[in-house]
Amino acid sequence: MFTTRSIVAAGLMAALVTVGTMLIQIPVGISGYVHLGDSMVYFAGVIFGPVIGGLAAAIGSFLADMLSGYAVYAIPTFIIKGLDAVVIALVYKLLSGGSASSTRKITAYTIAFLCGTLLMASGYFLFETFMYGMEGAIVAVIPNLFQGAVGGVISIPFFLLFSKSNAIHALEQR
């Protein structure tokens, strides 16, 4: 499972998640921000599957929080974003049916990233309830859902490009 190739690929994907998260940060809510990293989290899950994709998303998101001054969020982010990629990978694989039509793949991907977005918002809600109380956590739900949805929409062109080139299928075969 963990070959040199998969470790290198996970490291590169983690770096893309980190850079994507830190490159542009548009604040939303009390503690979150919209960024390109979510699109890479979703992409990691679909391309590399639940284990490698989940680790890449978790590590990359953790590093972004540590380097961006959100260290208090680093451990919860590691867990939440890792699970996010795992859920997306599993939902996509379940719904896409392997070598399905483009329409089915896009539909599966959209449903997968929406499931991931709900998981992400729920995970941060639980953590922020502990940090800010119920009122503070509720205030952050809509911004977190918005953040996830933006990441999903941004990731669709990447998904389409890789899907049309059969790169996703080729990577799944490795």
C-alpha cells in the first residue's frame, strides 16, 4: 500500500493542500476563511483514495493551520480534513461505478464533495462549540458550509480535466 511512489504522491498532494490553503485566504465567519486548499482536499480524496488522500489532506491542512497562525485548530483540522477526504473518496467510488459516464462521474463528485462539506462543517461545529460555546459555533456553520461549497465548485474544473484525461482511472489502477 505505502510504496515510494504513493508516499511521494501523498507528500506532493499535502504540499498542494498547504499552499492552496495559504495562497489566498478570504476571511468568513469568526475563525474560518475561504481558500483553494479545500479544492485540493477534495481532489486528494478522489485521486488517491481514502488512505493516501486522507493522509495528504490531513497533513497539508494541519501544516497550513500551523503556518498561518491557527495552531489551536491544527489538530482538529488534521482530523476533520483527513476524514473529509476519506468520505469524499468513499462516496465518489460508491456512486461513480468505476468507469461510469462523464455525467455520472460529475454527479458522483458533486455529491461526494457536498457530503465532505457537511462533514467538515459538522466537525468544526463540534470543535467550535467547545471553543466558543453553542452561540459561537452556530454563527460559524454557514461560513463553514460556504467555505466547503466554494472549495467544491473550484475543484470541479480540476476534476473535469483529470476525468477527461483518464488520469483518475489510471491512478486508481496503481
